[in-house]
Amino acid sequence: MGLLGWAILCFILAVISGLLGFTGIAAGFMVVARVLFAIFLIGFLILVVLLILGIGIAAG
């Protein structure tokens, strides 16, 4: 499972645990989901910029 998959999984677990009343656990899952999504987004943007500049494997 990739980074985005883990972020989505943490988000789903946060929603479920929040609905069940485990607000502390839900907050923890949301922090993890945000961090993983931010890392994914930064990596994606770096790869897009490299592709636009013609640097990387896909430009070959």
C-alpha cells in the first residue's frame, strides 16, 4: 500500500473511531493522516516540477 493509501486508511479509521466516540484516537489518526498526505503531496509536486523541467526518468 502506498503513502496515499495509508493516509486514506488513517482518515477512514479516524472517522469511524470518531463516530464511535473515541475522540482521542480519532484525533491521533487525523494527525497521522494529515502528515502522510502532506508528505505525499510534497513528493507529488516535486515530481511534477521535475517532469515539467525535463529532469527525470519519464522525460527520457
